[in-house]
Amino acid sequence: MHSADLALLDAFAAVARHRSFRRAAKERGVSASTLSESMKRLEHQLGVRLLNRTTRSVTLTEPGRRLYERLNPMLDELGEALDEVNSFRDSPGGLLRLNVPGPVARLVLAPMLAEFLAAYPDLTLEVHLEERLVDVIEAGFDAGARYGESLAQDMIAVPLGPPQRYGVYASPSYLERHGVPSTPHDLLAHRCILLRFAGGAVRPWEFEKDGRTLMIEPRGPFISNNSDMMIRATIDGIGIGMNFSEFAAPAVARGELVSLLEDWCPPFEGPFLYYPSRRHMPVALRVFLDFVRARNARSGNAGAV
């Protein structure tokens, strides 16, 4: 057998998959410099250069490309074999990596963490917050969470949580100065607090009533990609804000915010956990899916697409 050890080959596969020491190191929980040294050691053992490195990119040499093409399916098979053994344990272990947007992490995942990790004490759950739409499998995650309109067609999706709701809110002081809007169109004459997506677009405001959908693009003095800052700006009377009702609820209960246009803001479908359709499913993902389905059944949110 060749002198290159399995840990070095697995590290090489991560670098080759990401074409980046930084991203591969983040996935593996090590520093980029440590991973770079590992690749130098592997190249020394094999006696051939596998990677071309520049300050901006990492590319595969021809030997590196050929090694990765042969190595990747073998590592997948090995992972499946080890996972199959893991399934016979009384308490399955391993690492489950999920990629989710911030609101899903805070509103849906966080409340279930203690129960899930108590049920599977040998399992490690890593949750990475990501607002951008990424290929979670290519990025090294087992599954992701997104809302229905953002799901790829070739993914299996399971409801992760109950329906949610966006609401429109303003502080009492703002409403005293500027008046109370009675329709979504009235918002065009108000100062509004806007959300900018990770991709750069400013989110339009969507309303629905009696089967009619209405999209408006209000303007205002403050734009952010952070829900906490947007709620704070709304409380401080900077403008009218749209946000998850769960984020605004404490301020509404304290009298710091007033809910507006409620008949135009119905609940919408909650987030989905999605994962690729493939022959083998890692045990850690399987037990999490079973946990989510059981939790959905208890709450009346059962079903899958």
C-alpha cells in the first residue's frame, strides 16, 4: 500500500472539492495553514504536485485531477461503510452539518436543539448560518433549510417547522407623527425600513388578501440585512418595518410596536429541510429527519414534498 495515509487523502479531497484552502479548512475545523502543510506533506509522500496555488485560487494539476476523480467515490464508499457500522450503535454518533438562514436558525432550529441533542448525546450538530443561496452539498453540508420558493427541484424536502408570518410594525411615536396606513399602497407615502438580501437586492414587500397578491417597493431612510437592527430602528421611530412576527412579538407585548395591516399579512408556509436524493443517507441525517418528522406529527405539521 502507498505511504499516503487516509487522513491526508481525505484532506486533499476537501481542498479539491472547494478549490480553496480557507473553505476546506472551515469545513474540517482546522486552520488554512495547517491544511496547506498537510497538502505539502501529501505531495512529498507521492512525489508529485497535486495543486497549483496562487494568492487568489487553488487549482488541480493533471495528476491532482486524476487522483480526485478516482479518490472521491472511494471516500464516499468508505464513509457509507463506516456510517453503516455507526447505525448499529445504541446511540448513533458522528457530525451533522446544516446550512440555514438566520431566521430559521433562531425561530425554528434553536427551540428543538436541547431535545434533539439530549436524545442523541453522541452526535455533534453544526449549524452554519448562511443567507445566500448556496449549493449546500458542494459546500460540504449534509442538508440545508430554505423556504419553498428557493428549493432546487432535485432535492427531497421535509417541513422543518410550522407556518410563519411576516407583519408590518411601527412605533406609537411614529404613528402619532405620520399617521396610520390603512392599505399597503399607503406605505408608499411613509418612511420604511428595508431588508437587503445577501445577493444585494432590496426585498419588496408582499401582501395578500382575499386571494389577491400585492407587491410594493417602499422607500425609507434605513436598509439592513439584520432583523435585530431593523426591529430596533422600528422601535426607535425611524420608520415602518416589515419583519417576522416572532421577532416583533416581544416589542408588541411591551407596547413599543403596533401591528399594522394584519388582514393583509396571512401566515405562509414554514421552512423546509432539504437534502439530495441518493442511495445512502448518513445516519446522523437520518435520525435528525426522524426527529423532525416526529416533532411535526406532534404539532400537526406533518407532511413532505
